[in-house]
Amino acid sequence: EVITVGDLANRMAERGADVVKSLMRMGVMATITQTIDADTAELVVQELGHRPVRVAESDVEIGVMGNEDVAEDLVSRPPVVTVMGHVDHGKTSLLDALRKTDVAGREAGGITQHIGAYQVQLKSGSKITFIDTPGHAAFTEMRARGANVTDVVVLVVAADDGVMPQTIEAIRHAKAAGVPIIVAINKCDLPSAKPDRVRQELLQHELVVEGMGGDVLDVEVSAKAGINLDKLEEAILLQAEILELKANPRRTADGVVVEAKLDKGRGPVATVLVKRGTVKVGDIVVAGSEWGRVRALVNDRGINVPDAPPAMPVEVLGLGGVPLAGEEMVVVDSESRAREITEYRARKKREAESAKSGRGSLEQMFKQIQAGEAKELPIVIKGDVQGSVEAISGALEKLTAEHTEVKVRVLTSGVGAITESDITLANASKGLVVGFNVRANPQARDMAKRDGVEIRYYSIIYNIIDDVKQMLTGMLSPTL
Ligand code: GDP
């Protein structure tokens, strides 16, 4: 396995230029984007005063996934609720009204902060966590990133309006996620309210409420007049009981980012819902491709707290950058571990992105060569004059990496601009295209972009030879 100079610099938290300089002192000429082998990397790491550790990818993955909990460590945790429904049916009003039912917050003081989620404590002592972004857009986006934080969906339907397109959408999304729905029939304070009509309409979407022989809980509420909010909360807790929501609060914590931003004064701020374990100030955390030491945890009342147990929303301060909503956050045992994981994730992300855009057929080839499944690197060569094209082809074909048997295979070579047929050829063999003093025409450029074929331009023959040599050796370096 190889590592680019830039990646290595990131892992050590050193400047790329310093790593390049250090390499130069060792007689290795490489730019930030070029790859170096593991032995060279190890030397540079030592030279810069770090301790080199070689890790296998699987090792990193285990660290990210964590282990499973045993039943006796599990304790009940509050449910996490997302409010969905048609526009203007009262989602925001309901979230505001429910927020005011919190008894603990009133005693503890503090000013309501919109951090993306909040928790209410009921008179009974039970707690409910609400995601503060209503609607199915956020819900779907989070799911798309693999985050299923929502335990229960509260579907708001205005009693004076009935089931509308976004109501149906919301039902679909909740059902697709396998999340139970509780129906809040809102605006029941209005004389025009027809809650029974709502129940009837819901039938057509396979949502059968209890009163009609089904098992879907429904509550007639008014967000505006504050009617039956306690009944709605009871229904949520009842549903939670059925779901047997439990988590082990005494384990290495992980959670999900529900919102994140760059705050002028406080730096990157991520609102996190802990899923398992307890996050504490001072913990080293990785969130998505960012990491940091938790400097402070701030709750939904703007109050600093020492730790956050499962389902308690908190703002996490201290990350190096802003993660994405829906990304996973994990606590790790050391900074070097955090770097490893973020680097690993960044690489996975790059790979996923290149796979998505079709890019990476060359990368695929590199992998095959690494795995010993391929023994040659296919190249298309185009140049401005026949003489140089021949010289390049000849030199590359003679090239065999030291200690390896991987060779260059020239797919075709010729004079003139890089055309679509060159791209097609390179793509079919998962190779790359080299242009010597020529460029690709616009169609070829578009095609290369679409198909993920790499085009490299050169004006010095030596640089081609050198780069290709590096590719051949780099591809076969041992794992770093
Ligand atoms: P959202 O688009 O679903 O978030 O809906 P909003 O919470 O913004 O509410 C839309 C409108 O309905 C606002 O003018 C609210 O004042 C009003 N509204 C919300 N809940 C109630 C209610 O329970 N009764 C009445 N009469 N109006 C309500």
C-alpha cells in the first residue's frame, strides 16, 4: 500500500511543504499528490519526530464499528422523535409548544437555544428528545447518510385541512424507514376542525388508528391553544415502551451529528445525539472526517454540561472542522487513532466519490495490480511529433519497476490531439492517457470526466518516465 505525501502530512498534522522538504533531504523528489512507499514514509515520519505505526485497513474499521453490548448493561433511554407533515399544518408550532412542556429546563434556567434537537423532561421524570428540524427532507437526508436516529415519527395533520401531498410523503418516508407513526391531529381548537375526516383519509394510506381497529396511536391536539400536548407525550412514551429503547451508557460512546455549523466565536459546533455510551468533556472524538478533543458540551438551554448520555442532544465544541449532518461521531482512545480514522474515512470518501462519477477506473487498475491480479499498466500515448511519441513509447515499454514484475503496456500511440477514441480505449483497459505537448479536445475531455479516465499532460519526457515509474513502484509498496 502507498500513501500520498499530502495524506502522510495530514496524518502527522505536519505541513505538506515540510514533508516534501524532508523527503528532499533524503533524496526523494515528490510533490504533495505523489505517492511514496511505506519504507520511505516510515523514514519521513521518524525524521519529523513522530512514531510510525503501520495499520491495516481492517484494524481501522474495527475501531470505527465498536463492539456489541450485552443485555445486562442496557438501560432504557429516551425516545427520539421527528415531527413530519404537510406545510402549514403546525409542525413548527407543535415543536415550540412541546418544548415549553419541559419541567427540568424551567428550574435549571438558561435560555432556549436552537441547536437542532431538544429534550423535554415530563412531570413523571420521563424524557423525550425532539429533532428540531421538522419535515421529511432532513429525515431523508440523515437516512441517506446511514443515520437512523428517529425512533418515532409524529405525523402532524391539520384537522381543518386533512391529508395532503406532504402528509402522504411523510407516511411513505416513515414506513420506508420502518419507524412507527403517531398521528397528531392538530388545530382541533378551530370550529372547522374535522378530526374524524382525517382518520378516514389516513385509512386510504394504510394508517389505521386505534379507534378504527388499527394500532396507530392518534391524539387530537392544538399547538396554538396547548390542548392535549401531555396526551401526545404519553402516546410517544407508550410507543417508546413498545419499542424497548435501550442503550448502554457505560461504554465507548458513539452518536450521530444532527446539525453542524461554523460558529464565529466558538469554531466548529456539532449537535450530536449520543446513541450509546456517554460523551464527556476531554474525550477525543471523530465525527465524519473531522476530529478533535471535546472542549465543551453545551445543552439545549445553552448550559455547559460535563457529559451527555444516550439521546441527550448536546453541542460538541472542539472539532477541527464542521462535519455533515447524519455523520457518525465516535469517541476514540488517542489522537493518533483519531487521525487514522479520519484519514481512513477521507480515503473511503474519495474512493466512493470517484466510483460514483465513474472516475477511478485507473484506481481500480491500481488495486488489481496491488492484489497481484494485474501485471501491467495500460497507457495511451499521444504527442506532437512522431519522434517523441516513439521515444516515450520505447522508454515506457522498457520500464519495469524494480522488485516488481509490473510493466507498462502501450495501448496505442500516435500524433495529434487526444480524442474520444483514445479515451474509449483507455477506459476499456482501465488505463491512463498521456499527452505530450498536446491537449485533449473538448469532447474527449468531457468523456474522460464522465468515464473517470485520467489524462496527464507533459512537456518533458523525463517527467513522464519518472511519474510512471513512481506509479509502478508505488502501486506495489507494502501497507502503511
Ligand atoms: P408548519 O409549516 O407545519 O411548520 O406550520 P406552522 O407551525 O408554521 O403553522 C402554520 C400556521 O398554522 C401558523 O399560522 C400557525 O399559527 C397555525 N397553527 C399551528 N398550529 C395551530 C393550532 O393548533 N391551531 C390553530 N388555530 N392554528 C395553528
